[in-house]
Amino acid sequence: MKVLKIQGYSSWMWKEKVENGMEVKISEAYNCYRLENILIEESSVMNNLVILCVHCCDHLINLVPSSTSFQNLTNLVVSHCKRLKIVLTSSIAKTLVRLRYMEIESCDKITEIVLVDDVVAQDEVITFRELKELNLLQMQNLISFCSGNCAFTFPSLEILVVNYCPNMKIFSGGELSTPNLHKVQLSRWDGEEHWIWVHDLNTTIKYLYLKKLGEFLQSQRSRISTPVLSLNLQSKLEILPAMVDGVWSDDNSLQLEATTLFINLLSFDRSPPIDEVIQSGVVPRFVEFLMRQDYPQLQFKAAWALTNIASGTSENTKVVIDHGAVPIFVKLLASPSVDVRKQTVWALGNVAGDSPRCRDLVLSQGALIPLLAELNENANLSMLRTATWTLFNFCRGKPQPPFNQVRPALPVLAQLIRSNDEEVLTDACWALSYLSDGTNDKVQAVIEAGVYPRLVELLGHSSSSVLTPALRTIRNIVKGDDFQTQCIINCGALPYFLDMLVHNHEESIKKEVSWIISNITCGNREQIQAVIDSGLIGPIVNLLQNTEFDTKKEAAWAISNATKFGTHEQIKHLVREGCVKPLCDLLLCADPKIVTVCLEGLENILKVGVAEMNTGTAVGDFNQYAQLVEEAEGLEKIENLQSHDDNGISEKAVEILETYWSSRVIGRGR
């Protein structure tokens, strides 16, 4: 028998014809639905067979028994056998000394082509002496050609096609020799041939597997509208071993591909498996890769993977730190590769942003100065954004970093806030807000850096993400002394404040502006007058009466401070703007501090009425401001405060009543 093609036989029909030694030649070979075995045990009918083609035998499980010998077989083709699990055993494979062509296609149950049996020792060498072409096609469950430890030699193999075998992780588990094979073809049917070769056959198959995993993970990440956004935990654990093997291999291509795969896995938006990656033991290997100056691309990918790990919990960040990554990151800020430097900047930002302790560790390693060097006029926008964000992380947090350690950032921040990019502006302004938060010495350093005129300009920015930190920095500056506050006034900040209070800004912005004005009104009289001249009192009074309580509190402080430090004429202006009624209304609030602030403001206003009566400038012979308080139903509220639980409030209420309404003091005349 020379050619055997099988079509349309059931098991018993096929066995009968084979056992009778009949030669079967059929041009199309398929649809043997019920055929379960090609040969019975101990049959020698196939010894002289040259070509064997088996197609569409849905019930076929084993191709042939392990005792079969194919010593003359040159061509073996098996396709579309849905239940076929075993193609060849190692015993049969040893007999294929003349096999020149093998093709296995679309057999979904097959996980390996050669199954090691008990007859052949695990370490025995199997030689396919004449095999020139091997095609493994469309087998989604194929894991390897042979998973056992048998050694294989293919001295004549020149063509290997592997097409759509997505789970093939390795060619063979034992020693492997393919001296004439120098490429693996990935596709047979399109117009172009796609070839790949990485060092050797096993390494090439591993590389292809990692590439396929990467493509799969990338596709999963892109499916943001579906429930399959991320792999379940079991799937993640299943793919990790191949990735870990790649990372720890000695082959550069595998190292790079596996590290890239870890990046994809760690880049899932929901529940990236950071803990599983750490437990797989690859972090120290990534740290090793950071030192591969001969391979900048691998340095870049390793830095990226560590960046993602450090973005997790504090424990995750600690793992990166404990493996010594931080000092290496700092050294990499001087790398000739822009990509490496940028990714390193990002990694340091993640570490520093975790906690003040981590921030101080990064600063102690000398990271600030080389980071500032990246923020130059030649830096591209991506680097500017990343480095500015990292600089912000270097400056933020409480307890604050030692000021002398971060003070060198001020001149660079002064340049960054002149950027037109919203992200750069936002992070630079936030960095300044942290650097200016503290003593007057810190405020003065920020002023001397020349940032405040630009900060005032940014009060007109259309984005609240820029406006908020710019406003916060200005708030910190006006917390300083009168000179420092005056710097902000001189730069024209007050008209911006008016616009924010009058127009439709967020409540948080109005609250912040009210706080700033309250600090200005506790300054000198010229500064109070500047607030009045800018038309700010009316809007502040409006907030005092018609906004959320948190904003009302700041407005109350602004008015009360002005009554405390202002002139009589300035206080009269406050009264004309209608401040008495809302101050009286706030006497009912639950915040004892604000009740006290309002009482003190009203008392200061009442003092102006007494002064007018004493100088003869009062309208009539009574305290007109006391009358305004009564008309605003403030007198009754002050009377009720005599019994307030807060002793300071009750005493202040009694003091006001004794001074301006002596007959209304509780218990008087007893």
C-alpha cells in the first residue's frame, strides 16, 4: 500500500478493509464521522505506507496505536478531526525516519503532537532525519510539539509554519536541534509571507506566545464598554508563568517582550494584578533591567513596569523601594535616552507621591536637581507635563519637605507658570501653593522668585483647574505680613476677586476669595480702603446673606475684620452696603466662633455710633447703629445669647447689652 486516504467509513468497515490488506485510493478524504480507530493493535499493514491523509473524522481519538510503525511514511496530513487527541506517540515518532512532510490542521483537542509514552525514555533522542516541512495550523489548544523531556533533532527541517496556534508556549521540553531552520513562517494564505526568528526555535515559539498574549491583553484593555474589561484572577495567574519565564530568560528579545507584556497586564484600568505580579518575583529582575545601559529599550520598559507597580498601594510602592530602585532611577535621570529619562521621571513621581516618607527618600537621593534639568526650554510637552507633575509631588504633603531642599525649584516654577499648557500650569501652581504654605520666610522666598504677578494674571484663566491652585498660592501669600499682602494688591488682584464674586464661579472659588479678602481686611487701613475702592464690600455682604454657610463664614470674617481695623468712615461704608442685617442673622448659627465674630463686628459698628454722638456728628440724639440693629431683629438675638452655652458668647452679649441697651440685661435691677 502506497497511498491511504480515508473517507466515509465507520470503525468496523475501516478495520475490515485494513485487515484484509486492501489498498484504498480516494481523491477527497473527509466525513468519516464514526471512525474511532484507523488500525487495530499489532497490525503491520502500514509498514509500507508512503502517504497518510486523515480528514474530518469526528470520532477519531487516537490516530494509530503506539505499536504502529511508519518506517516508509513520507507524508502525514491530518485535519479537521474534532476529537482527535493523540497524533503520535514517541514510539511511533521514532519510526518516522523517512517522513518529509507533516501537516496537522484544525484539530482542536490536540495539545501536543508527540506524546511521550512508557516505551521511550524521557531523555531519549528522537530524530526526524528527512523531515523538511512541518505545518501546524489553526489549533487553538496546541501547547507544544512535545511537552516531555525527549530530545529531538531535525537535521533537514527548513520550513516550519505556525499559524493561529495562540496557546503554543514552547516547541519541545527537552533538548532541540534544528541546524537548517532559520525562520518560522506565521502565515500561509495571505499574499505576503511573515517570518520570524529569535535565536533558536524554542525561543522563537516563546517569543510568539508572549506577542500573542500582549495582543490579547491590548484588545481586552480596549474593550472599555464591556464587562470583560480585565481578565479574571484565574486567567491572570494562568498567563503569568510564561511571562515570568520570559523575564528571567537570557534572551534579550524574550526579556523585552515579557516585560512589555507585564506592562500591558499592569495597565488595566480596573484592578490591575499588581500583587500577583509582585508575588511572581519579577520586581528584582526589573530593577536589574534598569541597569542595562547596553539596552535602553529594556531599561525603558522596566522603568515603565516599575512605575505601574509603584502606582498601587503603599505596600506595592514599598516593594519597589526595598529592591533598591530609587537610587537607580535617580541615576537614570542622566540617561542619554529621552524615553528612559521620561519614564524614570514618572516612576519617581509615583514613589514620591505615595507618602511624605517616600517623598523625603527620593529627595534625599538627590533627585530634585536632575529633575529640574529636564524642565528646560528644549523639553517636549510630554516631558514638561510629566516632570512638572513629579515636581509637584516632590513639594506636596504634610509634614512638608525641608524648605531648603525644595527651594531650588522656585526659579523653575517661575518659568513653568508662564506655560500655555493647562496641565503644566495646574501642577506648577499646586507646587507653588505647597511651597508658599508656611512661615513668612517661605512666603518671602516665593515673592522673591517673582511668581506673584503671573499668579495674579492666572486668576483670569478659564479653567478652574488652574484658577484654584493659583488662588490657593495667593491666599498663602496674603497670610503673610502687610508688605507681602500689598504685593498681591499692587499686581491688580482685587478686580479679579470682584469678577469671581459677582459672576457665576463655583462656590469653592467664592469661598476662597472671601477668605483672601478677610486676610486683606485684617491688614492696614490702606488695604481695607483698596478693598472698598474695588467694590468688593457689596458682593461680600451679598455672600454673607445669600450663600452656603461655609462661604458665609469667610464673608463674616471679612466684614468683622474690616470693622476691627478700619476707620469710622470705612465702617460707615460697610453699614451703607447693608452688613448689619446679615451679621444679626448669623447670630443664630450653630458655630460659636462665627457667632463671636458677628458679635464683635456688631460691637465695632455700635462704637462708631457712640463716637458720632460724642462728637456731635450723629443724626439725632441716639445711636443710629443701635437702631439699625434693632430693626434687623438683632437686639432680641443678642438678648437670647446671654444664656448661650459658650461663656465667651454669653459674656460678650451681656457686655454689648450693658453698653448699648442697659435695660435689656437679664437680671438687672434685682
